[in-house]
Amino acid sequence: MRESPQCGETSAQAIGTGLILGIESSCDETAAAVVRVGSEALSNVVASQMSLHANYGGVVPELASREHLRNIVPVVREAMSRASAAAGHPITFADLDAVAVTAGPGLAGALLVGITYAKALTFGLDKPLISVNHLEGHIHAVLMETRQLNELPMELPLLALVVSGGHTHLYLATHEQGGETNWTYRNVGRTVDDAAGEAYDKVAKLLGLGYPGGPWIDALAPHGNPRAVPFTFGEIKHRAPREGVTNKKAPTNTEGPHFDFSFSGIKTAVLRYVETHNMRDSIEARRAVLAADPTLTPKSEAVIKLCDQQTLDLIASFQYAVVGNLQRQTFAAAEALGARSIVVSGGVAANSELRRRLQAEADRRNLPIAFPSLALSTDNAAMIAAAAWPKLLARDFASEDLGATPQLRLGRQ
Ligand code: KG4
Ligand code: ZN
């Protein structure tokens, strides 16, 4: 629902303090943050459920919803109190210009907790509610930080690689000249099966490492030979859908060239390698040691010793291939679509090899590239409040019947 400014009233006049409370509960993190004018995070509180789901090797939706219910009130309270401390004076709900919440994509029950809470809050306060797409939030995490660092705005159109446990998407993004309102997005690539982070998580689990798998593989890969196992990625064929068969992830009705991904093949290739090289016993031994000692982290020295050279080589080769694939598709899209800058975001953007290789290629091509800080790579609410800022300026508010949209898409396909 878009509400136009009153006659003679500019968008800038329509805002007061510029403070937005962001709320995020789409997956396994309950998060709240207060952000001023889309660029200054006064607080950013994240209650992670990682240890809860680690026992199951993945997110259990029912447990996630229950945990969000438990966490939402204390997390919002903490975000408000930290914002007050950062501002040096009390900030109350009355000082907010709006509340922004993730409406999708994500787990239905998990999203509903944040949406219901945000709706109740805005109803009680008589403040506007802003609905944010989680993927748009990931992109704005980086834009907010470049603004914070007083760096020049990213040149448009920008290509955004959003790469996480649930998503691997490429978007071409731009906005109206003369103000940062009315961002538009075109989806120019996506995974047709597993997300890149999902592949990291599944391969780590297969090799007896911890959850989530990304940080374990990231920490161990430098100790192996990335060329030991030559994994390859085949071309992704676009087949017309068969009658009666739907594939929600497969692109449909797309316009222009597409740069898609597929990560389920490499996961199967790792499984086959493990089976043909009799690695099962050493994997189970490692799994048992890690289960018995929860103090071991991906960076613990002892963890390297739990892996023989063959395992380290396999890990390094897996990461080398996945990063290479993300790199190739991203730069092919940037070139074909005339992108003038690149933004990388989402949990996998924390990966050190991905950062290093994408930065090096961007430098070679003279293309500006930006990554979020580690805290803003994974799910958080500061990114939701930041993405809501242009919507507040445009008075693009959600209606009272806002609901959860688990398969919410961003922009044109
Ligand atoms: O964005 P995020 O917190 O949640 C989703 O929206 O999915 O991303 C979580 C994903 C997990 O799959 C995790 O394994 C991956 O990000 N991840 C990493 C690293 N840190 C987190 N993947 C590779 N390298 C990392 N350092
Ligand atoms: Zn995410």
C-alpha cells in the first residue's frame, strides 16, 4: 500500500527522527535492530538458535517458531535499550518513525511470529508498518555499510549476489535518480536445486563436521590441496516444464539472459568420492569426537588433526569448485548485463576464499565490489531496517492484513 505525501509535503518532511525498528524472524535467528536514516545501526541484536538446531543437522521449523516466540520480546527490548545507550539518550517506541518486518521468503511459522509482533506494535503505537523482502534486506546490509563508511554510493546498475543457506540469487538492481527511493530488482540468476550454503552444510555433515557447515569448511580448506579432486559443474539446461510437474525453484517466464546455479551435483560427487575411497570409518570417528566435545570450534587447532590429508584435500577441492562457480556466473552476468558494481551478501559472503577471489577478479576488471562485515553477512535485522528506509521516504507502507509469504520473490524474474 503506497500512501502519497500530502500536497506540498515532501518525503523528507514526512519523516521525523529517521529511526526504524527492524524485526527479522524468517529462519533460525530472532533479530531486532534500530537504524537511523538507513545508514547508522544504533543496535543490532541477534538471538541465534544455531545450537538448538545443530543437534538435528538443520533447521527444524516447529522448534524455530517456538524459539522465536520465546525470544521476540526480550530481543526487541534489548535492541531498544542498546539503541538508547548508543544514542546517549533514551529512545522509546514513541520515537520510532516506523517498524519494518521481514514478510518472506522464509519459514511460514517463523515469519508469522515477527509479522504478528510488528503488526501489534504498530497498531498500538499508531505508527506505519513496512514490509521487507529478506533478500532485499541482504542487499541493503552492504549498501548501509558503504554509506556508514562514507564511501561513494555503489554505481548503478549494481549486480547483487545473495548467497546463503536458503538462497543463491543474482539480481540486477537500480533506483530512481536523485534519491534512493524506488529500488527495482531483476532476478537474473538463481539455483535450480540446492543453495550454495545448503551444499556447504550437507557436505560438512557428510564429512562428520559441525553445523552450520560453512565456517568448518572455510577454516579447514586452506590446509588442503584445492586441485586434488577435479570437481566440475555442468551446463544448466532450461527444460520446458512437463505437464503436471512443477519445480518451484526452476526459473519460469524469465526475460533476458540467465545465469543459474546448481549445487546438488557436487554434493553427490563428494558422497561418491567418500564411498569409493573408504572414508566412512574416519568420518564416524571425527563425528564422535566433535559430538563429545562441544568446546571445539571450526578454528580449534585440534580440529585440523581430526582430518587426514585426503579429507583436507577433498574439503579444499569442494570449496575451490563452489567458489569458482559462483565467481564465473557472477562475472559473466556482470559483463553481459553491463553492471557497474557488485554487492555480495548472505551467510556464504562470510567465506574467506569467496571474498578473496571475487575481490581479485573485480580489481582486475576495475569493478567496485562490496561485502558486508561478518556480523551483517548472516541474518540480522539491521538489514531489514536499512531496506525499509527508501520505503519510508516513499511512504510505501504495508496494509493491516500483511501476512507471511514463504516463497516471496524479489523483483521481476
Ligand atoms: O544468511 P544466513 O545466515 O541464513 C540464510 O538465510 O540461509 O546463511 C547461513 C548459511 C549457512 O548455510 C552457512 O553454512 C553459510 O551461510 N555460511 C558460510 C560461512 N559462514 C556461514 N558458508 C561458507 N563459508 C562461511 N564462512
Ligand atoms: Zn538470509
